[in-house]
Amino acid sequence: MSQTYICTDSVCRGRYLGGLGEVIDHLQDLGEVIEHLRGIHGHRFIQRPSSLGMFDTHGNCWYCFKCSGKLDKDHRSFKSDKAMWDHQNARHDFLLNHPKQDL
């Protein structure tokens, strides 16, 4: 069963536009949720290699520039949407407007 996420922020609720200009109230997976936070809510410390679902040469699909990584890197890298989502909720909860699971 797939899960649907709904952004509860009153500013963007019903205003998130899809590729064809249609209004999307429901985000279909964690990648879309993270991209929504990055693009719509302006959390620019969340970055990705090029486009949603693409990986860098090390197999990473997300970066957090609020945290330092191994060997004093200026970011932490994540290999899955779930890993990035878990990190954001554990470390940066105060910065996120939580999408709500629609069960």
C-alpha cells in the first residue's frame, strides 16, 4: 500500500504545482516530500545531485548542508529518501513543516 503525504502548511496547501501546472495536494513518496521542503519551503540546506531520483558517483541522492560529514566535509550525504527523511526529522525537526500521512 502506497502512502500519501499532505503538507499541512497553510501557505502552500493546494498551491504546489506539478509539471503540467496542475495543483497537487498529495505528495506520493518521501522523495517528493523532501523536494517539496527544499523547493517550496525554501530549505536550501537540503540539496540533491541534479534532479529528483538521480544519484552522484558515490550513490548519494541527497545532501544536508547544515551538518558536517566524515572527514570534515561541509555536508552529510544520504543514499536514500528514507535515510534523508529520518535525518531531517531527527536533527532538524524545528525547521520542517511536517507533511501528514493520509491513512
